[in-house]
Amino acid sequence: MFEFIRMMRKFTMILSTFLLFAGVASAQQQGSGGAKKIDTCALLTKAEIQEAIGKNVQDGKLNPNANPAVGAPCEFVVEPYGAFSLFVKPVGPGETADRMIAELTKAKIAVSEAPGIGDRSFYASPGYGMTQLNTFKGPVYIIITLMVPGATEIAQKAAAEKLMRKVLPRL
């Protein structure tokens, strides 16, 4: 149990840091009133996630500690001690895939292109066994984060791609 708590704290710390980069101008965006509210936890079912990653998943919950100016990721516990997160936010002014890649690279987080998904997608590997798929599609920026015990990075990337392809038409 202690190992699970330690891994989730690391996961939350890295995700929070990344979301700060992602939310540079979100407060301005949300203040405009034109953004459609998205129920992040309704975009994927528990069964879809379980099928894609091959592990049992607990029900998703919005992160109550998330910065409301940035948005709240829907988080799922991957049994026995992993995590899956889905985050969707409006693209802020000046926020682009190139800018996000530059910020991640500056933070020494490995990135690689993920062609053919949305308008532009890329993977980020923040460490601790996590894989993120970042996708820009029209006015939204979507981040899927996986930390699946025993799964290779290749398997996590395949699962993230499969799930992202389910999310995109639902936005």
C-alpha cells in the first residue's frame, strides 16, 4: 500500500508540473465564457480503458486538488498500483504543440512525435514508468497519461493511441 501511495504522489507531482505548463493561459480562456464545458470522466468508460491496457481499473474521479483555472483531470487507479489520467482543456492563446514540446524538452522530459492522431500529437516520457500522449485537436488540448505496472513503454503508447482515437470523436 505504501508503494502505491508513493507512486501516486510522484505521478501527481509530475502531472501537476506538466499541467502548469499546459495551463499558461487557461484562466483567460475560461473567463471568455465561450468554451464548452467537457465532462472528462464521461469521455471513456472503465471497460474501454481496461480493454486497452489489459488491467483492472477502478472508477474514474475528477482530481479534487487540480487547479480550477487549468481544469481537472479524470483519474483512474490501475490495479494494483498504477494510474491512468485523461485531461482536456481549451487551447490557450499562443499554446501550440511546438511550444509544449519546447517546454518539456527544457524540463528534460523526452518527447517524440505521434503522427496521424488529431491535428498534432506527441508523446512525453516523464519518467517513473509513465507515458503521456498529448494531442491538439481544433480548440482543445488532450493529455492521456498512463502508468501501468509491468507494461512496456511501447504497450503504453499503443494503449494511449487506441484510447485517444476513442476520445477525439466524442469532443
